[in-house]
Amino acid sequence: MISLNILKNIKPVTDTDEQLRHHILWFLFIRVVLYTLLLGITFLLHTKEHRLILPPLFFILAYLFLIYSYSIGSALLLPKIRVHLRRFGMIQIISDTLFIALLVYGTGCSQSIFTIVFILPIIAGGLILYRMGGLLPAAASTILYGIILTGEYLRYIPSYFYTSRYAVVEDYFQSMNFFAVYGLIFFLIAMLSGILAQRLRSAEDALTMTERKFDRLLFLYKQIFDDIMTGIITVDDRDRITSINPAAENITGFSSAEISGKPLHLFFPQIAAEKQSRKKADVRRKDGSLIRIGYSCSELHMAPDPESSEAPYTSCKVITLQDISRFEQMERQMRKAEKMAAIGELSASIAHDFRNPLAAISGSAQILLMDQEMHNTAPADGTNKSLTNIILRESERMARTINDFLDYARPTVPDRQWFNLRHLVRETVDQVEGEAAYSGCTVKLDIPPNLDLCADRQLLQLALSHLLKNSCHAARNTPEPIEIGAREETDDGNKVRIIIEVRDRGEGFDPAVANKLFDPFFSTREDATGLGLSIVKQIVAGHSGHVAMANLPEGGCAVSIDLPLPEATP
């Protein structure tokens, strides 16, 4: 209990001082236990038939009290030592040689069974304080033992020796022999303990350095494993999942606790844990959705775990995977954009070449029609007039188609200006209602009179014209008017946006073709080119906005245009 309390009170100075402090504390603890056991066992085995050389019980208890008091006092003083910690440790070791000298002197001098205990402080000094720490207690032990032998030879011995099995030493050479043998042993043990301690210290330093490097390497691998954006799954030779990193968890939706230790094919049957180059597969996430991933598998050579009783893995594998759904979508969009660009260039070239002949045909037909009206031709020639009107009507339709081609193939950079949105929509409505094909279309406006918009006026009018014409055609069989509304909104980022909606009460669109509505040349009408909504999307995208279509629950369709307003400059 004392040693635990002292350990808690010790404050770190440096790593070396802390380690030395710990060793000294254990040395004090071992001293108390050792002397208690030595004297206790010797006293218990002491019998009349085999009388050992022991002092009276009072002296034994007094001796133990001295050791206990000195050791406890030193232990209490140890946490307060901030400088000269090695000197304090050396004092403890030299003090121990004095305690042993008293024990040897009181238990028979040269005939004491405890002479060998002198080795303890020598070894302890060598291990704790290295080479000099062993030589100094060896010298102290040799000197003290020499003093004991000299006193014994001069008959300075306790009186109770004569009542035991003690044999008086009368030969001077016998004492010298004891002194030489033990002194040589003491110094030899000191040198060996110093060498052993030095090698132990070198091994500990090397081990500490290796542990630090290993910890840094382990931390690096752990950080890479956790932070890398590529998903990593490791499996053992039984196809069981052994680990999964956070990126793989995000991709698949499964946590490590859910799938660790379970077969790979149970969760991802599409992934084959075979050594192979990059492959693709559709994997089902935890939420049931399918994602497109790219993955590869390679061998993972692992050393066997010495603490595990299981057989070492022989064919572990590591699977790396990435969610490539967005990349494939971007790739499809790029191919589509390249295709549309090529088609646009070709369409623009064809449209430009058709425009001049078409203008000549239309002009000639108009002259013929004017000539017929001026000369007031007979009814028999009414067929010619009808054919001329057909030429003019179809020429006008072809001209509109060519203009649509050119508008889509040659998008212009928006020239943003502030204007009143209600006025622009009113002009667009008047323009569309003025065309014969949409003369019966009625429009209802729900736009604040003071709502202004910063955009390209001509391009936005073109986009609204296409939307309005589509709505008029869709609502041709219903008396309900077309509604055009606009409002100002502020999003979560405190950015102001203008929302324009065009609603009709027509039949709506088939949800099966919802993802094709804004594709170029796609149309559900026989008399349309399929470029109107594509042009709308192109114009809105040029204004950094987006457009969306949705069927209304009450019937009909709504097209929403979301346009951001520029931030006010200070």
C-alpha cells in the first residue's frame, strides 16, 4: 500500500529520472521483504539440536525496526528529490551494505550464512546505476567484510557466539582467505552486473526506438486506412471480412460491426475476391439502392499472430473499391455533350445552307400570291392559290425550325441587364398570342409589378416563348388558362433567387420519358423539332440557374425556372 501511494505521488521530471525513481522504490521494497524473510525463516528453523548463530530476539526485532524505519523514511523522501537522484540511489545501496555488514557480524562473522547477501546491493547497484553503481558497493562490501574479519580475529565478537556452534578463528591466513575470495567475488559480480546492465540499457533503448517507430508507422497506416477516400475491405482465406475502412462504410452503407467476421459473398456477391485487374460491378447498398463501383483485389501477406491459437492465414486478400456512379454519369454527359456539339455544328451548317434557298422559295411564293390577287384570277385558278399558301406556310415552319437549330447550335453569352419581369412576360404573351397557331390561348399572370430581374432580356424572352408555346399546345383542349407566376426567394445561403413558373391544365407528360424531356431532338409532338426545351435548359444554365418539370396532382404540367440574382456590390 505504501509503495502504491508513493508511486501515485511521484511527479515526472524526465523519462530517465522517472525510471530511476521507480527502480529505487522497488529496491527499498525488496530490501524490507528480503530481510524480513531471511531473519523470519532463520528464526523459525532455529532449534536446540541445530543451534544457529543468531542474536537474541530483542536485537532481531530492533534490527528489523531500523530497516523498516530507514526504508519507509527513504520512500517518503524519494518523491521530493528533484536533483542528485543518482546520489540518493547510491546512498541507499551503500546503506544496504552497512545493514548486511551488521547482519553478518551478528550472525557469526566469517561463519555467517548471510555473507552471500552482500551480492544483493552489488547487483542492484550495477543494474540501477550501471557500472560505477556496482563497483562502489563492491568496494564498500569488501571493506566492511574486511573490518568484520579483523574484528573477529581480534576477538571483538558478541558473547552469545560462545553458546552456539561458533568455532573461534585462530588462523590469520584463514581470515585472509575469506577476505580474498569474497572480495574477488564481489568485484567480479560488480563488473558482470555493470556489463549486463549496459547491454540491457542498450537493448531497452533500441527497443524503445523500435517501439516509437512502430507506433508512428502504425499511426500512419491507421490514419491512411481511416482517411483515404478509397474503400478498403480485407478478407481472410475463408472469405470472411476482417476489416473495412470508413470510406468503404460510406460507399456500401454497412458498418464494420455489422459485417466483420462474416462472409464477403453474403453482402457483396457481385465482388469476386480473386486476384484481378480493375473491374466494375453493380453493388446493392444497405438501403437497397444499387451503385456502380470499380474494384480490384490483391494478395495480402500477413504474419501469424503469436498470441492467437488459430492457424495463420495463407491467402488473405485486400479489396479496394470506389463509387464510380458519378464518374460514369459525367462520362456519359461528356459523350452526350460531344455528340450534341457535333450535331449542333452539323445542324448549323445545314440550317445555314437551307436558309437562303428557303428565303428564295418563300419570296417567290409571296410574289405569285400577290400577282394572283392583283389580277383577280378566276375560281378555276383557286388551286394555284391554295398551293401557294401551302408553300408559304411550310416555308414559315421550316424557317422557325432552322432558327431553333441555330439558337441551339450557337448559344450566346448572356448580356445581363436589369428589367421589369412582368413587362417582359406581358410582351412575350402578346407575341405568342399574335401567332395564328396560338390565337385561342389565354394566359393569366401572377407576377408582382415591381419584381425586377437581372438577366439577358432577349434570351429569357426566347426561353419563355418556347415554354408558353408548349403550354398552349398542351392546353389546347381545355378552357383553363395558362398561369405564369414569379416570386422572389432567399435560400439557406442568404442568396436571392427569382422563381418563374409556367402552369397549364393539359395532359402532362409520361413519367417514363421524364429524363428525356430536355434532350435535344426529343419530342412527343409530330410537328416539333424537339429543340424547344433544350434551348430553355441551355439559356437557364447560361444564367447559372436550373429548370425542372413536374406533373401537377390536379392535372397538367408545371415548368419551374430558378434564376439567381447577382450579389450586391458594396
